[in-house]
Amino acid sequence: MFTPKYPPQDTAPAPAPTAPTVYSPVPYVPAHTPVPPAPSGNRPAVQLTAGSTLALVAGGGAVVLVVGAVLVSMLLAVAITAASVAVCAVVVRSILKENKA
């Protein structure tokens, strides 16, 4: 009952031996690519207009509000969990105290 049962032997013929492949190194010759010219420095990279500044400020304010809401909700979840654990501890303590008396 506990002796292992092995599958039947494979009946496929053994593969024919193959000749070893010969390694022939090829020298590396890097391709010559021209270097692109540097960008012109006669204008600033970022141009801030009144509208784009207002959009950046509004976007930053939205990010701050979202991150604040997430952090406050996490703090509230921790506070609720701590309060429920404290209530459970008081209940268990009172049950154990009644059993001793």
C-alpha cells in the first residue's frame, strides 16, 4: 500500500550525439553616430504664464487636500481600532474578575 509506483520507462529512442559548436569571436566595432547639437540657449526652458501658474497652484492645492484626507482617514481608522481593542480589554477583564469572585 505504501510502496511507490513508478511510471513505465520511456520508450523513445536516445537522441543522436551532435558535434560541438565552435566559437569564433567577432571583433566589436562601434558604429559612428554623430552627436546631436546642443539646444539653443536663447529662450527659457519653461515659460510660466498667469494661467499656467494658476493651474500649478490649483493642482498643488488639490494634491495637498487629497493627501490630507487620506492621512486623516488612516488616523481615524487607527483611533477606532484602538478604542475597540480597549473596549474588548475591559470586557475580558470584567469577565475574568467575575470568575475569580
